[in-house]
Amino acid sequence: MRSQAVVVLYVLTLVAVVVGVDVVFFRHQFWERLMVNVGIVLAFVTFSLRLLKRS
């Protein structure tokens, strides 16, 4: 149960960061927003894989 809560919190944090960056910096720029969103998701995936590797 605890691991599910951590995953949900991690995904909600990812969504909040993506939406926040979209609204604040890239509201009317589609391609730039898409590239930054992909970069943020890749950074979150890399971070999560490094955490899983340590566990």
C-alpha cells in the first residue's frame, strides 16, 4: 500500500511540474512546450530508475 502511495505522489508531482512549466513559460509555443515536456518526463524517468536501482 505504501509503495502505491509513493507512485501516485510521484506521478502527481510529475504532472504538476509539467503543467506548471507549461503555464508559466510556454503557454503559446507548441513545439518548445512539447520538447520541454519530453525532457521533464525523461528526467523524472531517469531519477526514478536511479532510485529503483539503489533499492
